[in-house]
Amino acid sequence: MKNCRFSQVVVASLLMGLATLSFAADAPAEMQRDRLRAAEALKEKDPQRAVKLVEPWVKKRPDDIELANDYALALAQQGKLDQAREVLEEALSRNRESGLAFQNLREILSQQAAISYAKAMNRKPPSAQVALKSGASLKEPPVVVAQVEPRPGASVEIAPPRSPAVNGSPEGRANAAADKALKSSAKGAAVPSATPETSAKVAAAKSEGTSDEAALSAALRGWADAWSEKDFKRYLAVYSEKFQPQQFPSREAWAAYRKPRVTRPDPISVKVSEIRIKLQSPDRAEVTFRQRYEAGGTKLNSVKTTLWVKESDGWKILREEGR
């Protein structure tokens, strides 16, 4: 239920900023032409072509919310709803003149929340399609119909899991052994007493899992603190040298784009909560969390998914993504 309430709050805040998008006064003629071509490509269900047309302009004009909306439309038609959502969120954090970007973000959030809620409650899910609108100046602006999947980790939990560890992780193997023993006991079977060696192995496995989870949680909170304190050097250090940005050709290009946003003059507050850690292997983990971001008049409340790798100097972010 909390996700439904979250969506209602987000939708209410988005409705306050609705406006009509049009071409910016300083928009180059070439950019206007490419936006119109991209809109036509979306009508023809060719999102790959639309991405190629719009993406270069997004990198040149990262503060243009109209371009961000077009880019998000193309990503959505490719089925990359999470990436489209992140593009809109980033655009909204920089520009309060939101227009259709607000409407599209609202549609994505509300439909994802509805599907997640239905899945958690074992009910028939609503339609998996969502209609997103373009702001390009065509006689009939295209309406992109995209498939929506619930965000992993964003579903309503009826009861918290006993352990975030997955099968194959140290803690997962330890819990599996404990589950087997409990099931045997419930059936009346004799449960062999644990030997000191077995007990030590189980304890070590659980300790290793707990230690990694604590380190990941601390690294994530350190990342949020560094962002809040505008300490870009410390913020960047949380990312692996092998970090794979989704929208940039290299870590360096992504860092150049992020620096002015992390060090913006307004006070920044980044808080993380509802941290869920899935240890995929001894040196790889998926971390999902809720992020509350405030800067200037912008307030965003979203669910993020990050992939971490354990390196010689600790856990580092390899990818930021939504699956």
C-alpha cells in the first residue's frame, strides 16, 4: 500500500507543474528538424532511429527538458522504462518548467506502482501498457504506447524477507541448511546434532554475509552523504574505475556531466532508506533503495537499483540501472 500512497503523492506534485512544451526560442533549426524526424520515427515505431536523432542533442543541451522528454519517449518505446524514468527525473531536477515530462513521469510511476501492488497482493494486474505523449510540434503529436513492468524491489511486501541473501551466497547457503533442518524437525525426523566444525562453518558464512551487507550499506550511505555535502571527489570515489554509465560513452564523460549537478549552489539533501541487498556472489551485489532528493524547489522520491563490485579498496558502483 505504501507504494500506492507514494505514487499518489508524486502524481499530485507533478500535476502542479503542467505546461505545454514547444521548441525553445534558441533552438537551432537543425535540432528542430531532428526532433520532428524523431517524432515521426516514433509514430512509425522506430525508436532506435529516434534515439540516434535525439541523443546527440541531449548531450549538447543537458538542461533542455523538451529534449529530455523526447529522449525518454524513444527509450520507453524500446522498453527501457526505468531508463526513461531516470532521464525524466534528472531533467526535472534541473528545470521546473516541466510540461509533458511531468505527465509522462506520472504515467510511468503510477502504472509501475499499480502493477507492483497487484503482483504483491496476488491480484489480476492492470494493463501493462502506458500512453506517453510527445511535445514536438506536429499536427498530431505521437502517443507512444509502451510496455510497463513493475520495478524490482518496488513491490509491496506483505512480510519482510528473513534474509536478503540469495541462493549461492554464503548466508544463503547457511539459511538453506537451517531451513532443511527445520523442515526435517517438523516432520518428526531426527535432526543430527551439529558438530563444532559444521557450526563454525555456518557461523563464518553468516558472518561473511552480514559483513558484506554492512559494508555495502555503509558505502551507499557514504555516497549519499558525499552528494549532500557536494564533495564530488568523495562522491566519484564510490564509483568503480570500470563504471558503465548508461547514457555516456565513458566514465570521464559521465563525470564531467555529473560534477556541476553534484556541486550546484543550492543546498542539497540526499537520503537513502529501505535498502535491500542481494549478494549475487562473493564480489558482486545488487542494491535497491529509496532515494529522497531535495535541492532548491525540487523534491524527488524514487527507487533506485545499483550493481556493486568488491574491489581491493571496498565495494564500488559498477552500474546504476533499473531492471
